[in-house]
Amino acid sequence: MGNQLTPNNSMILEIRELLENARKNVAQQVNTQLLTTYWNIGRIIVEYEQQNQIRADYGKQTLRELSKELTREFGKGFSRSNLQNMRAFYLAYEKCQTVSGKLSWSHTVNF
């Protein structure tokens, strides 16, 4: 047959582009959702545990206990230092929309 599929066939190229764009869009949506979630976790920590102060009286112990509970229920990613980063992220950015979709979590924890 004269219609053999090759790596440079226009049909394969079009499908490849479609799949690559879909993967990029999904990754971007996941990143945006993670940033929003982490920003809100930081907000909750500040509002409920710290009474809207920069630092809670027993902040280290509170974060340690929160870390244990979240790690037990949801797995990795909720170390005390990560929770501190989430709190700092919230305090650094008044509006999460400022950074969501533009940066990844690894970018924001290095601010």
C-alpha cells in the first residue's frame, strides 16, 4: 500500500500535537489546583490556628500535630516545613490568582 504510516506522516504529527497539548493543559490545571489548595491550607492555618497573626503562640507544635494528622490521612507532602511553606505562601500573596497558573509549587516555595 502507498499510504504507509511514518513518524513524519501528517496524521501522526497532528495526533502527536493534540496529545502533547492535552498533556500540557492537564499539567497546568493540576498545578493551578495544587497552588489554590496549598494557598487555602495556608489561609486556614493563619486564620484558625494563628488568629490572623504572623506566628501562633504554639505554632510549631500545632504544625507538627497537623502534619502528623494530614500525613496519616493523605500521605506524603504535609511535613511541618511544607505546612510552614503553605502558611508563608498565603502570607506572601494576598490573592492566590496572582500566581496560580504562572508558577509551580516548587517555584513558590523558593520565594
